[in-house]
Amino acid sequence: MKTGTQGYPRSRDEAREEGSLYYETGKACKRGHRAPRFVSTCICSECNKAAARKTYTEFLADDEAGFWR
């Protein structure tokens, strides 16, 4: 088993065999992040964080009644 810089498997197949949630290829994603990727979706974990942050911010902006604040 090869491991990346953070100890994650180097390929998605290896990660599946080990039961890991993440793997890292050592290559940057299309947005330039060199973060571990999710085995289930192949999405970079930093891109996932950015998308979640954006969704949450938009959700709060649409909360006119202030229920979630």
C-alpha cells in the first residue's frame, strides 16, 4: 500500500479496499487544491467545504423570518 503525504491511500481503489473515507492522488483538483478526496464522490475535501459554506451562507440570507439566527 502506498500512502500519500497525509497517510491516505494513493488511489480510490486502494482506499475502497481499506475502507478509508479519503484518498489523495498528489495532483491538484480543478480549483488548485491538493487536499484529500472523498472515496464516495471523488470530490476534493476543500471544494466540498467551500460548497457547504456557500450553501449555508445562501440559506441564512434567504431566512427572512430570522428563524435560524
